Amino acid sequence: MDRIITWIKQDLMRLKALECAASLNLPDGYIAAGFVRNLVWDHLHKKSISTPLNDIDVIYFDDAALNSDNDKVMEAELVRLMPEVNWQVRNQALIHIRNGDRPYLNIRDAMRFWPEKETAVAIRQLESDTYECIAAFGFESLFQLLVTHNPNRSRDIFDERVSSKRWLTHWPQLTVYCPSSS
């Protein structure tokens, strides 16, 4: 999405984070979740100061590296490169085990199991000043300021996240949307 890439290019912290993540050369590696979602919501709420990130989620898909120790090694390298950030690296090829899902096929398929659809967005640096932004469910609801329950996850998990992350306080124009599962 062009607007997201334009906004990313105006954010020096996010540009540096994308450069650091790209330096790892992770297979199908992206920075995801709040890194993109919060940026969009901040811009649509016309915030002059970015909402602080609790962490930066680096995701990748490598079904040949099924040892979670690899994630810790990658986190340590990112901390070395950019210590002011709380990094979380997760190989999405492993996450289905924790979640009790069928094995995920690829990065987009893994994101289709995240609790809210608007969080299932990611961006990566392909080369200097070139970026790719993806969304498992498209970008429309993100730009409509919706927080949509993903029926692939329990409603309880979704409700707990909406409450604990205080999204409606940070971004009061958001609307929680829970389509029926029928």
C-alpha cells in the first residue's frame, strides 16, 4: 500500500528498524503487527507524535529451521544493531504448534490466524528505499479504522487484546467489529 510506504519513509525509527531486520536476510522476513497497524491508526487520527511501540515484531517463515533458539539469536543481533528497541523474532513455521492449528503454509497463511485482521499487516525492505507491504486480509478495514475479530481465533482472545492493549483509548475513532461466524 503506497500510503503506508510513504508514511514509513517519514519515520526515521521505522526506517532504521526495517534496515536492521533486512540485514538478517530472513526467509520471507517482515516487520509486522503494531509496527504497521499503529502507524496507520496514528496517521488517520492525525497524531503529531507516534504512539510508542511495546515491541517490534519480526516475522519470517523457514520450515527448515524449526528450532526456536534461532529466534533468540536473531533477536540478539537486532538488539546489537538497535538496542533501544524491544525486538521479538518469531519463525511463523513454528507458531501453529503453540496455537494448536494445522501447519501454516507460508507467512501470509500464518498471519491469517492472528486474532484481529488489522494486525495481520507487514512490511519489509527489499533494497535501499524499496519496500513491500502485505496484508493477510487486505488493507481496507485497517484504513476504515476497524478492529475486526478473526474467526480463526477465539472471541475471548480478541476481547482480551482489545481491552489490555487499550486501543480504543489510544485511537478513539476505532470501531470494534465482530462479524458472525455463520
